[in-house]
Amino acid sequence: MATNLAIDPELLEHALRVSGERTKKATVTLALQEFIARREQAAILDLFGTLDWDEGFDYKAERAR
């Protein structure tokens, strides 16, 4: 799907240099992948401390089953 975007040329050139990618398309694709990964990781971090642990659970006994 072709999409036209108005991206700051200086920002794109900087991203191109920093990323080491050879094309603008590859640079934008990599940037989007990294953006998504970071947001998903942040969402996972928000889950820490929200689970209720069963102190009586014996994981070793469960392995033997």
C-alpha cells in the first residue's frame, strides 16, 4: 500500500545515518518496528505487580505430573 507522508527531511536523514539502513523506506520500517516493540514492552511492564501469587503452589510437584 503506497502512502505519502510529510516527514521532516532532517529527522529522516538523521534516522538514516543512525540506523545504518540503506533506504528511507527501510529506515521508516525499522523505526516503526522499534516504536511498536517499545510500546508493547511498556505495556508489559505495567502488568508487573498486578498478579496475585498462590504461595501454596509447588511448581516442582507440578513438573512431576
